[in-house]
Amino acid sequence: MNILILGSGGREHSLAWAIKQNPKCDRLIVAPGNAGIAMLAECADLDIMDAAEVVGFCEEHAIDFVVIGPEAPLAAGVADATRAAGLLTFGPSAAAARLEASKAFTKEICDACAAPTAGYARFTDAQAARVHVQTHGAPLVIKADGLAAGKGVIMGMTEAEALAGIDEILGGAFGSAGAEVVIEEFMEGEEASLFILCDGADCLPIGTAQDHKRVGDGDTGPNTGGMGAYSPAPVLTDAILERAMAEIVRPTVAEMAKRGTPFEGVLYAGLMIRDGQARLVEYNVRFGDPECQVLMMRLGAQVLDLLLACARRELAGAQVNWADDHALTVVMAAQGYAGSYDKGSAINGLDLLREDSFHMTFHAGTGMRDGQIIATGGRVLNITARGASLAQARARAYDLVAQVDWPQGFCRHDIGWRAL
Ligand code: AMP
Ligand code: GLY
């Protein structure tokens, strides 16, 4: 079968790597892709936000299956367009993608299905929002309603920070994504992520992970998209997972179906765990990045069968074959990230890195210049390894990191500390 993956990061590289190993995959195209992806798939220069262009490309190249990686094309309705054109598609409709694209919508769904989550209030009026903060007191979490590239969440640990967050969001710092502000109760606990395939009716959990959001060792410095991740997340025990499925995930999926907007794709549930119970922090409607990289490392070629079962609405008969293994990924980023950083520095030594079912270097932000791999983004490489224990996976990953010759790059040295 001919498969098209939309996206250009480490998430899409790992999806391509796993899918390519499945004998059902004849031809694999990734749009737009990156320098690492180009080593295992064809890359196509395509505007993935342009639904008509994506549909036209699929028709021209006889694509049988479309896998949509990032949230932006999902929220823009690209999956609606490919399904309408009769293409087998992995990824939710724009209506279902509101579970990520609108935090207020997600709260509404949680209310409707009684899913445990932080208490909240929503405002478009700054004065009313300020009064709410003054009445409730810090700590509070201040969120822009819409998609803000991971930057729309402000921790109001003091009242002053909370008030400043309101001014920032309603003052237009996030454009239309900040037309409404959601103010949440601050939840304590340990965070972990649960990934569930949903075909509109049935759900299949396909793994857990934890990431490291802060840029520096010891969880210090500004927030990032994630500096590393590992799977499984030991804090998400089977009992907590089953309860989260029963109290949060299945009720959400049922509520979405009831509203006529069934969720089809991967639901990423960010959970806060405390005293044996999980509460929902947020939903994303796509795989996490870099969480996807560790999931793909563990699932391997069966991923294609699972994504196909999901897209064909046949999840009821699907199951995951688990190896009793662990995976860990270390993000190498350009110096300066999460602030401003230079692009274009040369990365050497990658061709010498071991690549097999236990070791893989996924590219997140790379390009090719005169035959040389260069950094083109903030998060650049995801050095990923698998092992019989988390400690073994971590040792293997850092062993690879040490072989990368990239003076302008850096990484955290303590990925996995919480679990080890
Ligand atoms: P979100 O984009 O909603 O996941 O928020 C980003 C991060 O902010 C989460 O991963 C949490 O670490 C933190 N966060 C969000 N909401 C809350 C909350 N209500 N209580 C505590 N931490 C939160
Ligand atoms: N690593 C967090 C995310 O993908 O949203």
C-alpha cells in the first residue's frame, strides 16, 4: 500500500521508521519531511495546511492511507477533506480536534461526562477574570483557550503572576487563540501521558510515557516542547490506567460520539496522578513529540496494523503485542533553545551511529546543505534507545549522544531521573 505521512519532526520520523518496517507498506512518502526522514522515505514538498493540495497529491500518487502527524492540519480540517475524498485517514476531524484546539471545549466535555479534571472558569472580560483571581487566590493556572504552540499556559504561582497572565493572554499576546482565557485550579501530583487509539466507538490504549518539559537538568529553566521522554511511565500503574480509561477516556469518547463528532485518531491524555487517581490536565489529538518516538521504538512494525485498524473502525478486534521493554529518548537541541538560537550549524558523526531495533536517531529539525546535515530548528535530534530496563535504555541512548559531533548542540543529562 502507498502511505502518506504529513509532518516534518521527530514524531513523523519515528512513525515513518515503524511503518516502513511493516511489509504492508510498499511506498512511503512524508510531506514535507526532513533530512533524517529522507533517508528512509520519499519526501514531498507539500503545504500540509492546504487540504485541497493534500487531496490532489493523494489522488496523483495513488495514496491508500494518510497519517496526519501535527495538530495544526487536524484543526484546519485536513482529515475531513481526505475522508470526504474517500481516502483512508488516520487523524480526527476538525470538530473532534477541538479537544486540543479549545481548552474551554475540553472543559465542557469533562463537565458533560463527569471526567475528573481541575476546577475552572472561563472569561473573555479581563476585569471579570481579575476578580476571579482575587477571590480564589494563587496558585492558579491561566490558559489561552486556543492553539498557542505550547506557549499559552501560564503558571500563576502568585496572584501577581496570575494577573499578569490574564493581561498577556487577553491583551493579545497569542492573537485569536487568546480571545478567551481559562483559569484553572492548580493540581498537584505527578504528570504522565496516556496514548489511546480511538475509532469513534472503541478505544485501545497503546502506551504510556513521561516527558521532561523544562530545558535544564534537574527540571530547571523555561518550559519547552519536551527535552526527552521515556515509556512506560511507572506512575501510571495498570490500576490507575484502567480507572483513567473508565472515568476519563471512555466517557469522553462516548460524549464526542453522542454529539455527532466522534473522535477518530490518537487521543493523548495528559494526566495528573495523585493518591492513586488520575485527573485530566489536557487532551491532545495527536501523538506527543518526543513521546511518539519512544512509543514507536517499543511498538515497531505493528504500528501500521494498529493505525489501519483505527482508521477502518476495526479497533474492537485489535490488540497490542507488548514486549516487556523500556524506551528512552534524549532531545538534542540548538544552544539557546527554548529562547533564540542559530540555525545552519553542521552536525557530524550521525552516519556512524548504530541504528537497529534497539537504537535509533530520529531527526526533529534537520536539513541537508551541500551533502552536510545541518540543524534547522530548536529541537534537532531525538536519540532513542530501547532495553530490557529503563536504565539499559538510558545507558544506550546517552552512549549514542556521546558520539554525536555537534558543538552547537546540547541536551539534558538526566532524562528518566524520576523513574530511576
Ligand atoms: P497544557 O498545555 O494544558 O498541558 O499545560 C502545559 C503544562 O502546564 C502541563 O503539562 C502541566 O505541567 C501544567 N498544567 C496545566 N494545567 C495545570 C493544572 N491545572 N494544574 C497544574 N499544572 C497544570
Ligand atoms: N511533548 C508534549 C507534546 O507533544 O505536546
